Amino acid sequence: MNKLLWILFLGISVHAAGQRTAAGHAPNIIFILVDDLGYGDVGVFHQNARKALNDPAVPFMVTPSLDRMASGGAVFTQQYANAPVCVSSRSSLLTGVTQGHAVVRNNQFDKALEDNYTIASTLKAAGYRTVAIGKWGLQGAGKKDWPGHPLKRGFDDYYGYIRHSDGHEHYPKEGLYRKTKEVYDDTVNVTSGLDKCYTGDLWTARAKQWIIEHGKAKKRTPFFMYLAYDTPHAVIELPTQAYPAGGGLTGGLKWIGKPGHMINTASGAIDSWMAPEFRQAQYLDKTTGKMTPWKDVNKRYATVVQRLDAQVGDLLQLLKDLKIDENTIVVFASDNGPSQESYLKEDYTPEFFQGYGPFDGIKRDQWEGGMRTPAIVQWKGTITPGKTVGLPSFLSDWMPTFLDAAGMAAPARTDGVSLLPVLTGKGIQQKQTLYSEYFFEGKTPGYADFEQGHRNRMRNQMQFIREGDYVGVRYDIKNSNDDFEIYNVVSDPKEKQNRAAGLPELQQKFKAGVLQMRRASAAAPRPYDTALVPPVPENNARKGVQYRFYKDNSPWVPQTAMLKPVRTVTGKDLKGTATKITWVTEATGYLKIAKDGLYTFEVSTGGKAFLRIHDIAVADADYGYTPGREVTGRLFLKAGLHPFTLISKGAGPTTGLYWSGPGFEKRLVQAQDLY
């Protein structure tokens, strides 16, 4: 077997993954993430339909810049946040893993983003200059030596709020709510010079200036920008003045760079400017039959959304002025559904503008309204204008998508899939099962818009799974046997009709699936953490292991889905895994589990390796791995066949997989264990 593999390695050549990019430079990438903007808050997704009703009882907002972006690019109508709250959602976006594998889960604000591959570090390895601007909140404990600082997670430059709660306030130096806020330029606190700087304007001006300076200094180096706004959520503060005329290179927001007058809107009174069209806005209150002024908090929200729209338009105009818009991918998305918080005297409720769109649920809900996000993608000359993408997808899909665009396969630990085929119309689009879990005490809101069964529901432990058109949702979970409510969210987006009774096979598939896609986290305990992972049907299983061999130049163990195998052979055991530095060996098969119980798996290798059982990431011997060290993972498994994938890269003589379980001590996985 070893002799056969060495012949394969020495005698066959293939194109590396990097040959997948089109001629020319790798594209620049900008990911714009906004905070608590609902699916229904954006014109093209819902507000334009409200406007078209021409009904005085239906207030609306307009987002012309985002609408133009949508008409010139692609709209994702079924993109989901990985979690219905900002910190967990953002952690999954940045690392490319679901909430079944993320280190940051639930409401673990300010917890350090795991020290592993990120969008930034992988794109940096692909030759990109990387920058993060805006809200972070994933820094970890400490002061000025934060372990999860952006500069320690792959970003070359950073400018913004480090701490989560600082992002509740939109004036760093002044503000109405929290007095001690800090903005950092890399590791230097620069808050003292940010007089009257409204954060939405500040982040935009800084982003524009960074792009201009990058173009002057490194014209042939592509860049990745993570532009994370803290608006419109929390303290819904107003800007100081009207948006500066024009946009792009010659107009709009400008970076002055002078302490006390850092940007060109840092003058006037803070929290003072309201869009003229909203100052005297009224609507028909159907309960009284009278025209009624909008509440101040609703005027504020509409102004902030309008401002956000202008900021995006300003940035897009800059790309056009610099003549780089055709070589820049721009993604706009929100981190979760709309919030009902304002931190002001008046509470905000997304009911007024129907920010949850045609769905039920808000932030912290795993109904569609809490999980779906407005997502728009622009890539001039590559994406067909006006494209609508109905593929169910996650924020965690953007990491493999961007790497695919850069000509590299994503790390094997990544749960997401590349969306490039559906965006460009080239290649075969992978489909996936979406999975999320979340915990939050309290009840869902009792909005009149929502279905009766969705109002005032206990949240607590929740789960979400989607396959095809069907979504399974569980609230207030007690154990792994609790039934899912099952909805066809394509034909029934409000999740009115629970179809679980008529879909018993799908019910069992969902119950098994959620156990086959996650790993327990001690910091985020679940009532199903020790449930036995169910096996797959044995069908006509035969002894042996299938090997596929690939060539890949990335510095990590790659996902193999987007790579073409050089050769596929069948072996009897896991001993034939010798590779050279650029070669990848993928061994797949089934482990025969004899008894129910807790099993321990240990991987050691002379290179790098990654082990999954089902879709569970069990052992990561890749990032930061020292050759020869054992990496351990434990799973509760039910007797039967369990599929595994062991991917090795540059492994030298062998990659060893050991295990122990009920009735036997640690030993090498052998031929009799494999099918």
C-alpha cells in the first residue's frame, strides 16, 4: 500500500487550487456588517413594498444606495446569521464555523475569539493586506494586551471599539449613555481626539482613507476590509449634521486626521441632526382613526438607517472613482434580526417599520425574523446585475467564499461552503445543512404581527436546523428527544403551519442531525450534551477505507470539496497516509462502534491533520500544531456505523488515529474497525 501511494505522489502532477482564479489580480474584498438591522429594514427586502402600498397607516423608510447595490449585484433572500445575537454571529463569520463548533457562543460578550484560522489570517496567507474597522467585542480579558485583539487574529491594521459595550454608544468621547468608551488605532487609545465624532461617520471616513492610502502604497496588493458598524442598534443617537454633499473621492465623508476635528462632520451639536422627511412625519393610527406624529425614537431609527445607507453609497462611489469597483467584492449584511432596544427614554420596537419583514421573530429568536439577514453582494463585471440567490446560506460561508475567490481552499475546520458558484454561475454549488444553537432566558415578544403560537414563548435553550426548504426549530429544550416544530419556510415564511406531524422521517433526521453537527462546550452547556450521537444505516457496508489524494499549496489542511482528486484508491486500514509537503490525503469510511458510550479519539501526525466524525470536528491537529503531539476529542456514540473523514497534509511517514471506549483501552484504529 505504501509503495503504491509513493508512486502516486511522485508520478502525477495537478494544478494547484490557486489556478481557479480568473486572469488578473485577486479581487479586493470588503465585508460590511451592520448591527441589528432587520431583514425588513432594507428597501429592496421589505420597505419598498410598504411604500408601494401608499397607505398612510404603513410608515416606511427608503435605502436608495443599498437598492442600487442590489440592482447592480446579487440579493440573498435566504441568508442566515449563525446566531441571533451579535457576538456569536460575528465569531462564526470571522472563523467560518457554526455555533456547533464556535468557542464564542450564547451571549459571551468580550470573550476572546479563538486562536485559529480566521478570514483575515487566511486571506493574509493568500497575499492580502487586512484591516478591521469599527466594532470588535471579541478581545478577551485584559487591558491593552487582549489575547483576541484583531492584530492577533490576522488583521494588519485596526481602528475601532475593542470592547463590546462601547459599541452601544455612537459618540466615543461624549454620548448620552456610557461615559467611558475607548477607540483604538491598532493598540493606541485615540478617544481623546474624537470630539463630536459620530461612529457611523467615523468608521466610514477611516475606511475611505485607508483604501486611498493602500492604493497609493500597494497598488498591486489586494486588500480585505472588515467594516463592522455599531449602528443602528442600542443608543439610537443622531449625527451632528446633514451628510456632506457628493461622495467617493471628492465628496461625502472626509478623514481630516486632526485631533479635535478628526472628520469633516465633527462639528455642531452631538445627537442633533434628524432627516427632514422624518421631523414632522405622521401616520394613520388605526386605533384612533387620527393622523399621529411618529414617536421620536422611530424618527431616530429611520434617520440612522438612512445615514447608514448613505455611508455605504459613499464607500461604493469611492471604489468607482478609484476604478477598482470591478475588482472588488463588496458584501453587505447584518449580524442578526432587529432589536427592540433603544437605551433611551422611549423603547424602540421593530413593529413600527416591521423590521422583521415577512417573518416572525426578532434578535435573540431562532424564528426566521431573528436569524435571516439582509445580504447584498456587488462584484461589478462578474455577478449578473439584479441576481436573486435563494440558496440557504450562513454568514460562516463567506470565509470559504473569499478564499475560493482568492484561489485557495478553506481550512478543513471551516464548516461553511463557498458561495462562488451560485454568485458567478460557474462550477457546482455545494449545498449544506444549516445548524445553530442559542440560549437566552425570557420570553419572545407578544407582537400582534406574530402568530399566536410564537408570542410570549419561553426561549431558554433553542436550536435551529435547515435542510432544503424545511426548518426545524426547538424552544425551551429539555432533552434531545424534544420534537422539532417543522416549517416549509419557502411557502410559509411566517412559520404558520407546523408540519411535524406529517413528516416523522424528517423529524428523526433533524433529531439525529443536530447531534451529528456539534461538539459540546463546557462554557455553554446544553441539555443534549451527553446524548448519544446516532449512527447511520449500515446498508451494504464493506470492510476497508477509501483514499483520495490531492495537491494543495495552502499552509493548512484544506477542505477537499473544491479540490479535484488526483487518484482514488481503496485500502484496508489507516496506515497508507504518507505525503509530501503539498500533498493531501483524505481517508473516509465508517467506524464500527460496538457499544453505546463515551469514546476518546487521538490523532498524531508528522505534518498536519484534521478529523471529523459525521460533521463533528473531533480533533484539530492543524493550526499551531506541533508534529508528534496527540490531539484528543471525545464523543458519546451510539452503537453502529459512524462516518469519519481524516485529512492529512505533509504527514511524513504516517498519521496515527487511536481510540479507546467501553471495554477497551487506547489502541490504534485497525482494519477490523473500518468499513
